[in-house]
Amino acid sequence: MDSLTQIILGAAVGEAVLGKKVGNKAMLYGAIAGTIPDLDIISSYFTDTVTALDIHRGFTHSIVFSLIFGPLCGWLVSRYERYKDFKGWAWLFFFAFVTHPILDAHTTWGTQLFWPLDERLAFKTIFVIDPLYTLPFLVFLILAMLQHRTSNKRRVYNTTGLIVSSAYLLLTFFLKWMAFTKFESALEEQHITYNQIDTRPSPLTILWSANIETEDAYLLGNYSFFDTQPIAFVSYKKNHELLGDLVKNEKVQRMIAISKGWYTLIEKDDKLLYNDLRFGLLSLEEGSQKFVFQYEIVSDDKGNVQFVEQEKNQRDGKKLLSDLWTRLKGN
């Protein structure tokens, strides 16, 4: 999830653990702890693209990380804060750390919650930015913050925020099931034979997208709960054969594993481009080949391979949000 949402979640968890004892300091330390797991993004400045993708939401988003660094951070804070209870601070950091990846596990990218097991948990039920989750949570957190630390209202507001946000997360599973059944029915009605379906949400979990694998292509489709017309699917050739001997390269194999096999290849302007389908397109215009995550595969005579992410600009992001908003309102 986005940084603001993780800060709010961390602050609410901190309040639930130590708010009655230390007041708003519990929210402050919880908010700080809620951002720490995402520091793994620093790895992108020191490693190649594939390794950075491997690391992202790995160790720092695991139960192991929470078990190690929760007590460590708790001990450090208890050394200089007036409130000296190591156990209380350790629990605050542990729960703020562990709830961060649990929330991220609901997004498309997912997390390696059970690291060192090489398995990424991704429910794909909520978009990385979702105002319906974040804004009510923020309102209740602010209301709690304005109360005295011993006030019953403070606990009620904070607990309500945690319950409302958690209830929304549960609702997204039902919404995902509803969308999945719509895609499944559309494929059956259109007599499309397929191997597997992968669904993911857009903002507000009203608009959903699906990747459908067929024998030699992937079909991409969108469905809004406000739709009145049948779902339309756009076909994208896999073109996996364009890899040639590169398919044997270790880094290429790792990238395919990261993408869970959901990828296409295109040749454009003398470049071989790798498209990760899990996050969709930057434009909803039919036939668009601009994917959210697109990489140029660069290789040399020595067999060294690099994946170079293609640049995106603010205009791309604004165009995508505009397209999603328009499509959300129905076809």
C-alpha cells in the first residue's frame, strides 16, 4: 500500500498497544515503524533491476523481520524514552512491523510474509491506493489523537478505525469473487478456451481487471460493477519465442519467476521489450502496448543481461487515473 496508508495503520496499531500509557507518542512511533519495511526500496540504488525486484517486499516484509527488529527497536526506544517498559515498546514495534506486510499481501505485488520461503503472498483484493480504505481510517485516527490518552473515547475511535478498515479488507474478497464470476461467465458466453485467469482491482475496488491465458496469447479485460455491456477482451500475443537463447539465462529465468509467467515480449525501435502483465497497461486505449512495468532486455556478447525499466512520467500516471475513472463509471 501507499506510504500514507501504512503510516496510518502503524499509528493506529501503536495506539492500540501503548496509547493509554504514552499517549500520542505511541502513534508517532507506530507511524515510524509502519514505514520502515519499505526501506528495502533502497536496494534499487545498489543492485540491478531483477535483484531489486526480488528483494522488494522480501525480508523486511516478513514475520522473521518483525520478530528480530521488533524487540531490537523496542529496546532502543526504552533506553531513552521516559516510559521504560521494554516489553511494551517491543510489542508496539512488532505489531506495527507485522501488520505492514499483512496489509501489503492484499495488493497485486504481495509480500514474502513467510520469508525465507520463496513464496509471495498476494491476494490481489485491493489497489495500492484506495481512499475507501484510507480516508475513514484517517478520520478515526485523528479523532482518537484529539482525545486525552486515558479517555474511553480515544480507544473507541481508534478501535473503530481498525474495525472499519479491516471489515473493508474482508469485503474486497467478496468483491473479487463477484468480479471473477463475471469474467468467467463472459469467457464462457464468448466460447473462449483458456488456461487460467488472474484478477486484480483498480482504485475503489469497483473496477476490476483480468488477465486470461490462452494457448498463444493473453487476453486483457476490464469489468466495472456499473457495466451494462458485455465484457470485451483484447488479445496480446505472448511472443515468448523472441527470447531465443536468452530464455536459458539465469537473470531472465528469475524475471519470469518474478512475473509468475505473466509476460509478453514485443520488438519496438530495435528494442526487445519485456512486459509484466500483472499490473496492466498505462493506457486503456485499445491496442496500447504501454504497460505499467515494461523493461528493455539488454544483452552483450559475453552473455550478460540487464533489464532496464522504461521511463514513465507524471502525464502517463494522470492519463491512467483519468482512464480508470472513466471506465469505472461503466461501459
